[in-house]
Amino acid sequence: MCADWQDAKTASRGWADPQNHASIRKGGPVVPGKFYEITFDLQPDDQIIPAGQQIGLMIFSSDAEYTLLPKPGTKLTVDLDGTVLTLPIVGGKGLVGKAVK
């Protein structure tokens, strides 16, 4: 959970509809309590993140700017142990090691 996101800036966006977990072309019902694997790409963007600044991933049940709002009480559960966020780094792993020292 992001404790202080008021000053956060959006670097990229990506969308996924859980009803399309099996196919982008055909939706299906979502069973409450059942986990679904969902993969999506964020829109690519070249960013320079200043030293000390954090990178976060925010997950919402809807995007109020672009979609219809779900009924109040919509609940999402994210399996953090099974979640992967891949950030490509210019210069690769060698530069990441220098950056996080």
C-alpha cells in the first residue's frame, strides 16, 4: 500500500479486464474468490528517476477517467508472492547494481 501518494506522478498506464483473463476477444464471468492470472503491458515511456525517489505500482478496480465505475464494494485481491513487475533499465543489470549501492 502506498502510504503517501499525493505527490505521485504517473509514468505509465496499462489496463486489464479480469473478464478477459482467458482471451482478449471473448469475456467471461469472474467467480468471486477464484484467482485468475492476468498479464498486461504498460505503455512504454523513457523516464529518469532521481536518486532516492521510489517507483510504485498502483492497482485500481476501475480507471475513473476512462471507464465506468463499478458498484461500491468492489474488492481486488493481489497475490504479491506471485506478482512480477519487470522494469527495463538502460545499461542493464550492471548499472542497477551501481544505482542501488
